[in-house]
Amino acid sequence: MDQYEEYTVRFLDCLVTAEALPDVIVIENFEAHPKPGDVPVVGREWIPDTTLGVAWYLLNNYFQ
């Protein structure tokens, strides 16, 4: 998904607005109906739209 980080940020911004940001969050990259042999992209923390990229962004921008 090439908008993984964007959608995550939009969702968390809604939680912040509602004063409902959780103390703990799990970053998972999955697809409800993956293609056979499709492997989720863990990636690196400096690459957006990967599991580690989104986790790194949230750690530095929401959970400091």
C-alpha cells in the first residue's frame, strides 16, 4: 500500500482530536486478501509506507 503512512497519520490525528490517543499502538502491515506468495513489507525505518517506516514516524511524531 503506497499510502500506508498517510492513512495511519490521518487516523491518529482523529484520535488526537478526540483526545483518545492510546498509550500503546501496534504497527502491522497486512492485506485482508493477499495474492498467493505476497509477503508484507517490513522495510527500513527511513522508508515511508513500510511497517518500520510508519512505526518510526509515529514514534517520533506522536509518542515522544
